[in-house]
Amino acid sequence: MRVIIEPDAAAVSNRAATRVADLIRRSPACVLGLPTGRTPLGFYAELVRRHREKGLSFSQVVTFSLDDYIGLPPHHSASWAAYMRRNLFDHVDIVPANTHLLEGGTEDLSGVCESYEAAIRKAGGIDLQILGIGPNGHIAFNEPGSSLGSRTRVKTLTPETLEANAPSFEDLDELPRLGITMGVGTVLEARSCLLLALGEEKALAVREMVEGPITAQVPASALQLHPDATTILDEGAASRLLRRHYYRDVEEAQGRLTRAAGTA
Ligand code: GLP
């Protein structure tokens, strides 16, 4: 896994937005997998800024959201569907029909999961899957113990995820106990994966993801199996990596190579 350590959250967001903007310019009809949570807020704000100020167009981009709660109406302010509209879709020129959301408000959840997998296949697969990480090492709502081959399905949320997500709910009785989520296997099929993490509260999960054994107890560790996975971290999230100095050396050496190739 490629590990990039940036000085702060703004630099992480900027670096991730540059990766996405480069992909969209190269391939305007690319397929993106998109996460929610606090971590990607700056990244979405940066994409919106580039749309407004630099003409970055989403007019052909196709998106798939990673997960959502079950039981919340899609317009509930804490639903991930509302989050995506509020933080990205309402501010760029994306075509609503190209934005796929995991709707957890219906009765036929296994039908929703199967159709989602089919829609990803029909779109030609996900080019770039962007991810966050839970403090317990989850990706999307794939909690510890999730099969590393899992597909889109319903998951019971752990107490630590409920606690981490509670601040989004004014009324804690409304906090759903279930989520609907792309599986770890679904995520691993993306052509590239990009995981963002901020702050010391993610440092242990990040270390287990990058340097620990591959285990269903840390679903993010499955990214070690992916041939093109990158994580962009701020100093806090990188603080417990044992080889963090080496990762910086690798990036510096890569930078020198790229600059040399540019001047050759
Ligand atoms: C949530 C979401 C994940 C997200 C993670 C981290 O429960 N299901 O997709 O990546 O937890 O969220 P945050 O960025 O708010 O720490």
C-alpha cells in the first residue's frame, strides 16, 4: 500500500482532490465510489471549489455511495444520501441519475443490495474508490468480523460505531442500529482505492491497516491485498506507523524520479 503523509487535514483534502480532478480530466466519464463521515468534508469542499473556480466538470461522472443507515428516510439530515447532496451533488454539475445511493429505507433490502452490485457491474466497475476508516478499522459499514470477500449487504453496527456517529443525531432514539454497505469484496474490485484518515484517534486503526496482519478483525487491512491502494494521512493519523520515516523516504525518492523524468 502506498502511504502518503501530509502535514495537516487541508493538505490531505487537497492531495485527494488533485487525484480525483486528474482522473476526471483524463477520463471525464469515470466511475467514483464515494465515502461519507467527517474525514472527507474538506475533500468535497475542495472539489466544489475546483468546480466553481477551475471548471472541473462532473457532467459525465458516475458515482456510487459506499453505505447508508437502514431505517432513515433519504431526506433525514443524518442520512448519508442527504450528506452527499449537501456536501457535493447540490454544488456541482453532476447528473442526478448518475449518482447511485444505497437506499436503506425500503422493505426489500436484499433486492437493493443485488441491484447495487448489478449497477456497479453495468457501469463497468468503479475506477477509484475513496474511503474513510472507523476507529475500529472498519471501511464503509464493514465492521470487524466482516468477511473479506463480502458483497453489498446489511450489517449490524458496533457500539463504537454508534458512539462515533451519535453526534450527527439530535435525537439518539433515531440512531439506526443497522447499516447497508458495499462489501469488502466489492471495495477490493475497484481499480484503485484511496483511503483518507485524519487525527490521532485513527492512528491505531491506520497502523493495523498498513502494518498489521490481514484480518477480518480489521477490515481495512484487506487493502493490503489490493494492487493499487493508497492512503493519505495527516501527521496525527500517521503518528503510530512504525515505518513512517521509510514511507516519507519512498515518497521523496518517487518525487525525485518524477522530476528527473520531467526534465529529461
Ligand atoms: C462511518 C462510515 C464510514 C466512515 C467512517 C469514519 O461509520 N460508515 O464510511 O469512513 O465511519 O467516519 P469519520 O470520517 O466521520 O471518522
